[in-house]
Amino acid sequence: MENDQLSNTFGQKVEKITLKGYYKKLPIRNAPRYDFIKEVASKCHVTLNTVRNWILYGIKPQQHCHVEILSQLTGIKEEDLWKD
């Protein structure tokens, strides 16, 4: 529950806020890279760290269906996904 309380300074209202209230007031930010990692992880049923390993360290997925999903999501040919 959120309450208003008068402060001793200048008679201004000071808002008491809960943790949930604080969280709801935080700006919603757009993070396309993180959103992409989450989408791949969700579609492949793997962890976020697994997807980061595929992307950042060039580790190829063991299951071909994961390669197919990555190709579909990015529009990159399967054989080109890990070319440097």
C-alpha cells in the first residue's frame, strides 16, 4: 500500500512507496540483444547462457533443429551462421 506523508521540509508531500511500486515506476527499456537471446532460448528450449555461448563464443548447437531455428530467426543461411 502506498501512502502520502508530510515531510518537515517546506510542507511538501513525500510519497512512501513499496518495492512493488518502485519497480512499476522504473522505465521500460528496450534491449534488442537481450530480447533476441530470450526469444532463441525460448524457441530452442535452452538456457540464456547456452544461447550466449552459441553467439559469443561460436559454439555450434549439437541439435540441428537449433541451427534451423537460428537460421529462421535471423535470415542467415545455416552454413553461414558461424563463418568468420
